[in-house]
Amino acid sequence: MSQLETKYTFCRICEASCGLVADVQDDKVVSIAPNRDHHGTLGFSCMKGLHQHRMYDSPDRLRYPLKRVGDTFERISWGQALAEIGAKVRQLRGVSPHSIGMYVGTAAGFSILHPIFAEGFMQGIGSRNTFSSSTQDCANRFAAATEMYGFPFFQPFVDLDNVECMLVVGTNPVVSKWTFLQVAHPIKRMKEVKARGGRIIVIDPRHTETAKVAGEHVFIRPNADVFFFLAFLQEIFATGRCDEARIRPHSSGLDELRAAVADWTPEKTAAATGIPAAQLRQLVATFCDANGAAIVTGTGLGMGQDGTLAQWLAECIIAVTGNLDRRGGTLVGAGIFDFAGYAKKAGMFTRKARSRIGNFRELNGGFPGAILADEILTPGRDQIKSLFVTGGNPLMTMANSGRLRDALAQLELLVVTDIYLNETASLAHYVLPATSPLQRPDLPFVFPLFLGMQSIPYLAATDSVVEPEGEQRDEASIYTDLATASGVNLFGSKAVQWFLRGLKLANRLRHPRAQPGLPQRFILDQMLRRSGHGSFRELLRHPGGKPRDQVAPGTFLGKRPTTDDGLVHLAPPEFIAGTGLLGERFTALTSGEGDGVFRLISKRAHSTHNSWTQNIDELTNGEHNQTNHVYVHPADAAKLGLAEGDVADIESATGAIRLPVRLLEELMPGTVSVPHGWGHQHARGLGVASRLAGANVNLLASDGPDSVEQLSGMSHLSGIAVTVRAAAGPVNRQSWSGC
Ligand SMILES: Nc1nc2c(c(=O)[nH]1)N[C@H]1C(S)=C(S)[C@@H](COP(=O)(O)OP(=O)(O)OC[C@H]3O[C@@H](n4cnc5c(=O)[nH]c(N)nc54)[C@H](O)[C@@H]3O)O[C@H]1N2
Ligand SMILES: Nc1nc2c(c(=O)[nH]1)N[C@H]1C(S)=C(S)[C@@H](COP(=O)(O)OP(=O)(O)OC[C@H]3O[C@@H](n4cnc5c(=O)[nH]c(N)nc54)[C@H](O)[C@@H]3O)O[C@H]1N2
Ligand code: SF4
Ligand SMILES: [Mo]
């Protein structure tokens, strides 16, 4: 047995990117602890991060390429996998490059090279059909930022050190660890805001963990944020609280915006939001009187029906009150290079392709996930016949899983690159084994690195902590090899493809016994050097992160927006038109939708991460972790004749699931909640998770071009209309599963 070694790294599961210390023996991680001396992450970590090695060392981990033969998976060599996949891609591409699609999942986002190389492969193929988890997550924000600031990744974030009033709308950072800003230790950071007299007010259909820390909470009905913000803005203008002197010189559309919100008085919207007019007026006064105020939003808002309009209005509130680009308001980060300027010059994110189904505009190089099944199932020359899935599990996480299952089963080629044989991989023709985060060198992911979205800015690098096992390979190498095998060049560039092949060859000569692949450290090192940020080796000498300066207020407005005129566009025509189309939605929210209709929302838990941490034994023991539940308010449960532990049928227009009931006082009555990412009973390669009960809530979400939010392509995953009733028929553990 070799000596215990201590290695510094950082977590790549969620945006908090916690600094970690791993104890390694015989090339195995034996324990992980938080890095208490980390400059940016303050010794914080969570149980997922601390137990992740259990997930990576599991006997279920993919270690070799697999091929489905009949009903079973057989181990094959990389050579065979690449050759067979490449041959099929060539054949399909000969008919139409668009018949080859890709789905990029959320795990891809946490490696800096993975999404770049996956996208490079699709560019090489020449296919427009890329999909990603972003239309289940945050595409509404990208759509709003593109129209307002000219660049999807200009995502202003709260100046957490100085904010005096923070509205938290549709996000639960205490559990999710913040989104669209790197904030480790959210409870500590929120308590600091309060300790200096700041106020944090949570607007959410549930009295969340964050609301408990904030101490102030206002219930809002699901899907009603757009009306809340319309009235909020109306009140700002009506009470003369718009900071015209500050915003007018740097913006366009102020008057159109004012006119568009004029009719939405707090009295009018109260019936839709459930927030009385007087309370809304008080919120506006608190917000505007603060010396620095911001609105923090998240997926609860984005997955609703009008996420783009709601996000746009939130940005407008911040801008017209003078809080954009201001101390204590919101800041626009800066990464290691001028990403926005570079993207503009290179013509990135400006492709004008339209989807075959629904004629959707491409946003950030991707189409709405909720049309994927239609793109596969609808005959035609560009029909998707082959799909590459990378770092995601769409079968569990996308809308209308039932229909998607049928669609995936019809593909001529499904290739999944993952660390596990998850549900989606269980349907694949080929499954490619990826390295885990602890087996690869890395820089922080794109938000902190390229965009400086960090509450405490720093730069960091990590080497791999342990070596790959079996024939696991990193995704940058996998997509380079897939391009070669498919007869295409990464990024459509012969020079790039030849350069990468040369790099691979040189690496092979240096490390003949390792899995063939690219020298990842070299590529990462080049990124740092070319942007003038030292070297990879130098960064490794800062295991607690190398501090950077926080972006200063006053550096964005008038200087950085990449709209054609350099102004912030407060009234993009499509958004203004959108406010004119809200009548039906308003009527639906205000007229009551008939007895027994509930609005279904999500609920993340500390121990689960979307669909992929249920395979860790340590996180799934305990009575309440054996299944997901439907959470119901006690008053609603009484009306429905349901008690804690009863089994209920939950039904939407799209599907039905059966789950045990838990009573939850913290819900707004009329709202029920079901956590997503459950229902693993049919996964072939999740030994722990498939023994759990539970149901996949996305069997209830609708898909298809009419179901998506039209401005951004977001799926509607929160605020779904459902009925709930005592289960009819047999009540046993297996029957809970709706998958
Ligand atoms: N109802 C409902 N649905 C939701 C949500 C919700 O709140 N409610 N949330 C949505 C959100 S925000 C998101 S982002 C999506 C997520 O949707 P997806 O990205 O499709 O799903 P994940 O469950 O995050 O799957 C991540 C996969 O990556 C694999 N993986 C982990 N590390 C690596 C790695 O290093 N390399 C590779 N190749 N694979 C790796 C895991 O094993 C897992 O299979 O789900 C969405 N769906
Ligand atoms: N533990 C854990 N952490 C995670 C993840 C995980 O699965 N588990 N997933 C990671 C991922 S991929 C992401 S994108 C982030 C997401 O991070 P967040 O956006 O913070 O996601 P949630 O924690 O689901 O918080 C959404 C909140 O919106 C509320 N809500 C639902 N509908 C509405 C509505 O219509 N209006 C309003 N105002 N509120 C509403 C919900 O009650 C909930 O409190 O979390 C990341 N971190
Ligand atoms: S909060 Fe947990 S999962 Fe997220 S980065 Fe930190 S340790 Fe990893
Ligand atoms: Mo996400």
C-alpha cells in the first residue's frame, strides 16, 4: 500500500465550485474534505461534493466502450466503437448533416474543454441540430440578455458585498448553492448581508430554506412572476422612482417600456400573483429606498410559462432604478479575456438557423429541447436519425419523457458519453466511458473563467487527482477521435484537426501506457498564456485560488454592451409585443381553473443533483431518501382526503405518476411539489439508484412546439396544471413508479 497523499482540487458538480482536499492512496480517493484555506469558497462544501468519489469508484462506473447487441451490452474496443460510429455518421451525413443531432447536458458545462470540443464536432458535421439542458434551465436569461445587452452571457449579478436589498425570485440558493453566480457558502453570505442591515426578501410559492435564512418571504402563485414584475415597474414609474438621469443616456426604449407597463397596476395583478397591492407597493418602496438593490432569479422563474418576459422585466427594474452596473446593485463580470468582443468578431452566437419543427430561432447555438422528440419522429430529409448525448440524461430531465423514450428508441444511432449507464444510455447503440472530474485537469468552468461571474473572484487550476481506469477517456479526445472517424474536421477546420491529431501523437509518444488522448494540460495552459494569465503550472501553486479583483461598478454602461448602438435595449420589440399577448394567461390565473387543479413545482434536495447522484449509497440511505414524494399542503390534503404516507395519483394533460404523499406546511395552498430526477427503476447501470422507488416527474410535462416558451424555447417544467387524488388500484412500492 502506498503512502497517503493529499491533493488539492475543486468540485465540478455545481456552480459553487468548492475547493476540496482529497486524500489519495494507491490511485484511489479515500476521502474528501473541504479546503478550509480556499480564498473564494471559504471552506465550504456539501455532502454531494464530499461523497463524489463513491460515485466515481462505484462498480457501476463505465470503464470500457459498450455496444448494444440485442438486449445486452457488450464490451468492445475503442477502435471498433469509433470505426462503427464513424461509418454510420458518414452514411447519414451523406443524406443530410442535420440528421445528426447532439444533446449537451449539464455535466458537460462543468468541464472547460468538453462543451467546446462537442460543439466543434457538430460544427465539423455541419449540423444545426444541437440541443442542450439550457432550454430546461436558463435559456430565458440568454434570450433576455441577447436582446438587451447584445450578448447572451452578459448576465449581471448581485454585488453581494454591498447590496442593501435583494429580492430572491424563483431560486433557492441555500439548497441549489446559487445559480448564475459562483457563491460558495450561501447561508454565510446571506447572513452577512443581513448583519450589515441589508434585507433579503424571497418571492416563492414555497417558504423555502432560503426564505428561512432571509427572514422575509412573500408567496407568489406559480407562473405569475411576469405580472408581479409588470406591476413592480408600473409602480416605479407611477411614483417617480425611475432614475432617468442615470439610465436614459445609456439605454433606448425607456418610454416604450413605461407605456407597456402602464396598465398593469398592483391592484390589477394582485388577483394573478396572490400578492396584495399594498404589499407590492411596500416592496417597491423598500427596493427603491435601498442604497443598492438587486433581483436574483433562477429556474423557478425560467421554467414558468413566461420566463423570458419575467427575466427581461427584472433586468429593467434593476436598470431603471439605477442599480445596473452600480455598487450594491448588479455588476457585469469580466473573465480572462473579452469574451463578448471576441464572440462578436468571430460571429459566434449569431447563427440564424431555424428549426425544422416549429421554425424556432437558434439561441446560443441550440434549439428547444422540447422539440427534440418531434425532430426525431417527423419524417423528412433533415429528420434526426442519430443523436450524440454528452454529459446529460435527457430521458429523465426533459419534458414528456414518455414520448422522448419512443423517439430515442427509433434512432438509427444513439451514442451516449457518460460516466454511467444511465437511463438514456440504456437505450443507446454505443456507450462511451468518460473520465470523471477527479480524473481530469481543469480550469473553472465557463461562467467564472470567461465571464468572471464570481462573488469572490479568483482563478484556479486543478490537475487530475487520480488516473482514469480501464479505457475511460476525456471528452475533448473523444470528440477529436469521433471527428476523425466520421471524416470531418473539428470546427470545420482542417488545420485544427491536423494540429490536434499531431498533439495526440506527440502525447502518445510521451505517455505510451496511458489511454491515447490529447494533452489536456497543454491546451489549458495555452488558454491561460494566450489570455495573459500566467501558466497552468503557476496556477497550481495556488491551491486556494489566486485572487482577482472584483469587477468595478461603472465599467459596463456606455462601454461594454454589444448591441448595435452600444445601448441597453429596454424595449425589444418582441418583448413589448409579448406583453400584449398576456391576456389569456392573466385570465387563466385569475379565473381559477376549476376545483381540484393544482400547480406543480419542483423541489431540489441537498443530497440529489438532477438525475445523477442517486447512485451514491451514502446519500440514499435513510427512510425519506427511498423515493421522491408528492408534497401537499395539509389544508389541500385534508380536502383531498389524503394523509401523510398515503399514495396519490398525480395527473396532467400529458401523463400520470403515482407517489407517496408528504404534507408540507411551507407550500402555498393550491401548489404541489415533486422533485425531479427520480424513477430510476429501469436504468440498466445504476445498481443503487435502480433499487429505489420514485417516479419521473417529467412524464407530466408537455413537449412539442406549442408547449415551449416562444421567445427562448424554454420547456415548461414548473407551474404545470395537475390533479391529485388518492391512488386508485394497488398500492405497493413498484406501483409508485411511473417510468
Ligand atoms: N421537472 C424538472 N425537470 C428539470 C429540472 C427541474 O427543476 N424540474 N431541472 C432542469 C435543469 S436546471 C437541468 S440543468 C437539467 C439537467 O439535465 P441533464 O443535463 O440532461 O441531466 P443530469 O441529470 O444533470 O445528467 C448529467 C449526466 O452527466 C453524467 N456525468 C457526470 N459527470 C460527467 C462527466 O464528467 N462527463 C460526462 N460525459 N458525463 C458526466 C451523469 O452521470 C449524468 O448522467 O434538468 C432539468 N430538468
Ligand atoms: N442540491 C442541488 N443543487 C443543485 C441542483 C440539484 O439538482 N440539487 N441542480 C443544479 C442546477 S443544474 C441548477 S440550474 C441550479 C438551479 O438553482 P435554482 O434556480 O435555485 O433552483 P431551485 O432550487 O429548484 O429553486 C427554484 C425555486 O423556484 C421556486 N418556484 C417554482 N415555480 C416558481 C414560480 O413560478 N415563481 C417563483 N417566483 N418561484 C417559483 C421553487 O419553489 C424553488 O424554490 O441548481 C444547481 N444546484
Ligand atoms: S456545493 Fe457541493 S456539489 Fe456544489 S461545488 Fe460545492 S461541494 Fe460540489
Ligand atoms: Mo441546471
